[in-house]
Amino acid sequence: MKKTKAALAVLTAAAMVVGMTGCGSSSSSATTETSSSASASEGAGGSGEASAAGTSDLNIMLETSVMSLDPQQATDGTSFEVIADYTDGLMQMDADGQAVPAIAESYDLSEDGTVYTFHLRDDAVWSNGDPVTASDFVFGWQRAVDPAIASEYAYMLSDIGQVKNAAEIIAGEMDKSELGVTAVDDHTLEVTLNVPVSYFLSLMYFPTFYPVNQAFYESVGDTFATSPETTLSNGAFILDSYEPAATAFHLTKNPDYYDADKVQLPGLNYQVIQDSQQALMSYQTGDLDITLVNGEQVDQVKDDPEFKTIGAGYLWYVSPNIDGVPELANLNVRLAMTFAIDRDAITGDVLKDGSAPAYTAVPPQFATGPDGSDFSEDQTKFSDVCAYDADKAVEYWNQGLSELGISSLTLDMIVDADDAPQKVAQVLKEQWETTLPGLTVNLVVEPKKQRVEDMQNGNFQLGLTRWGPDYADPMTYLGMWVTGNSNNYGLWSNEEYDAIIAECTTGDLCTDAEGRWARLYDAEKIVMDEAVIYPLYAQCNAEMVSSSVSGIEFHPVALNRVYKNAVKAE
């Protein structure tokens, strides 16, 4: 075994990201110290009295409700953020997005790069007093691949993480006990991979890889992670006020956290506010310390020193249901629709938050290759199939309608109930109907959870959606369009594409960084040539952050906001 001691190594082949195009600073670190304290919480689930709201707690606006607090079931950025508030994995992110020690203090890596042995710290405890052990990680990871759990992120262990036997377990060919992860003893976790994975350490701070206390899980059964009483913490905060779909909930500082001395905030107050005007008013009256702004609001506050644009990492795009809608199975129709989109108008006239037009399936300033270049720096490389060109749009449209033997087409597009997506959807509808004769687009507004379920079930025609990177490698996007992936909403399938992705994940290219990079470009070209998605923009968040607050860490990958080192001055 090759020993790597103490601080965990910086990732190499998959260099960490900086921020998205057109955005300002991607992170900030704590610079002010204040004193704070929080009383210990009681009970099996770590519930207890919330600290007084509005004193030193950080008051945070969310656009959407938490969809799940189960680390192996959650699929959205909001849920990931909250889960990470109170749970540590083997690693956590530092202010620059690097993987640094959390529950694991050090690790060994075998010479062939396929066996990690993590050495867990001995002072990490759950909020019920149980020590955090290697068995907790084994149980959590086995849950992730268990077909009975049906985690939508199971592929993070199989296709992405290449954990031994994960794919076979997910397929029902092996028992979950055969997963390549072993508790050697309470503080030693051994993980065996099929092939070397250059970005493996960065996966360790992603919630799907978080530990779960088996005895506690079995004691609460189906109610796991639905209330403070059915949730355990091993992280910086403890969930003490929450119910599913809550519009307000609270976390308090965890006094038993191994790194509690660094946590200055006594608590976090979350408020779900979908109306942007209401959110801004709450910020201006002091009820919020951080809130999103968009559209015309940006013009109102852009000169305020508390206004910031921050890379959010999300690629927004339209997904056509290629398999389920015959008209959208026509390539010319799909090309017509993507050529009819004026992305500059969407970002410059509607969002006004620093978001940048996107013309690639992998957004720019996201992942850096072995030669130091940005994978998607050239946003014109697919201009023959993705650009704003009304004349080309009409040409493709007429050809598509002719092939289908129709003169008009009506399509429904599902869209989240949030402010910004609805504004973008209205502009898309106008652009399409103005440019493409005979096209009618009906907007169907749904709660985000319902919209995601409908897209995953193929119950849609067009869907306005987004994807945030889970780790700093193009595969976090390109892996979505593999045949059968749960995030391949349009159920598109291409044997050549699948073969390229297999080369890059399990084939000889696993140890050939330059060759792998080139083949990932080939895969992206297929997605764009086939108009599998219509890329729209790389999201920036325009935010108001109180001048009394410092140290919130903003990341475009995995966990968009981290509060462990945040400080709120009295």
C-alpha cells in the first residue's frame, strides 16, 4: 500500500473548479470571529430547543422546499445543502472546493489506484452519543445500491465511483453485502474499485456517500429523515425543527461536533420563499441575511455593496421527450427549436444575474483537463447545431414538419413553480411561437418535486430543468445520457455514445488522462449533434448577503453553500 498521511491529497486529474462564466467570486471564507454557544440537544434524533431566531442565527432564503433528507434518496441541491449542514462524510470541501479531512483523518492508496483504506477519527460521534464507525459508511453505501431502496443516485457508486460489485448489486445480480466496501474495524474502512478513478476523493463529500447509523435507522423505520426525532447528526449543526415540505425550519450548533470550536453560528434559520419580491422585502427588513434576487430586482440593487453574483454551477436546459413524443423524435424539429432560442435575451434581459448563455452540454469554467484547459471554454464549437439563428430554425422546422406530414404542432412544457424558471419559460414560449410558424407551446407549472417525478417517469413533452455538477469532471453531465440513466429524461439511447462513456469509465482510458479527455469531447459532440438537450445558460446566483455576515463558502460543485465557517457579527 502507498501511504498518504494526515491531510488528504488535492485532486489531480480532475482539477477543481473556480466559478461559472460571467460570475464573480465563487467562494468566501470567514475573516471575523465572534463567540457563540448552543445548548446540547436531547433525544434519539438530536431534537431540542431552537436557539432564538433573529439574534445570531443565520437567516437563509430557499427558493424551493427540501425534497428529502435521506442522504441516499435525496436528488436536489436544496436537500444536499441541508443534509450537509448536519452530516459529515469521509471528506468535506474547503473554501476552494478541495477535498479535505472530515470523518477520515488519513487514507492509504494501493499502488494500482484501486484500493482506498480510510482511517477514521476517533472523536466523531452521532447526536445520540454513538461513535461514528466504519460500519456506518458500509451501511450507508449498501443502502445506496440496494434495489429495494432504488436510489436515483446509485450510479454514483457504480458508473461514477466504480465501487466493486456496485453495478451487479443494482442490477439484482449480487447481494448488497458483496459491495466492495469493508469495515476492517471501527475506525478503518476499505474501499475497492474496479478501476482507478481520478476524482474519487471528491465524491466522498457528496451526500450519497454519507454514513447512516444502522441501529438508529432500523429503530425509526420508514420515518427515517422525516423529522428531528428521526434524524441523526454527526456534523456542525443539528436539525431541531423540520417537517416534510416545511416552509421554515431550523438547525442549531452541535456542541459535540469534533470541530465545534470552528463553528461560530449558534444556528441556521431557513425560510422557503418562492416569490422574489417577498424575499427581497424580507431581506430589506432584516428577516433574511441572504436571499436570491433576479430580473428587474437586479437593476434595483446592483450598486448595493451587499449585492454579489456567485457561480452556482447549474446548467439550465430544455429536455425534449425523444422516446415518448413522436414529433420530438424528429431531429429536424429538435434542431429547429434549439436554433430558435435567443439565449442572450434570456440571460441579459430576463435573469440579469450574471448567468451566461450556454451552447454546450458541459458548461464552461467547470472542469480543467490534463493540459490545464477548460473543457468547455469554446462555446462556439457546436455552432453548426446549437446557436441562435432564426433562418436556420425555420429551415429545419419546415423540413421536420414535412417529414412528419403535419403543418402545426402543439407541445406542453412543464416548469417549476419558482419565479425565475417561470420567467424563462415565458420567454422560450414567445421565442418559439414567434420564430416557428404553427408551433404552440403550453406552459404547465408544477411544484418541483412533481416536475422531477413527471420527467423521470417520461410523463412530459418538454421539460425546463437544470443539473448541478456533483464532482469536478465532465462525466457528471455526460453520464446522464447513458441508456437507462434515471436522469436521461428523454429516454434517448445511442450505442456509440454508451460505448464511449464505457471506455472512459471502465476501459483502458481510465489511466490515460489525455485520451479520456478527447473521447469525452467525442461523446459531447454526439449529444449536441442529436439535440438531446437544448442548453440555455450556466447559472449564476445574484444574491444579497448582509454585510454583517462573512465566511459563507459558495461552490459550483456538489454543495453550493456551506455554513460551517460562517460568522454573523452582533
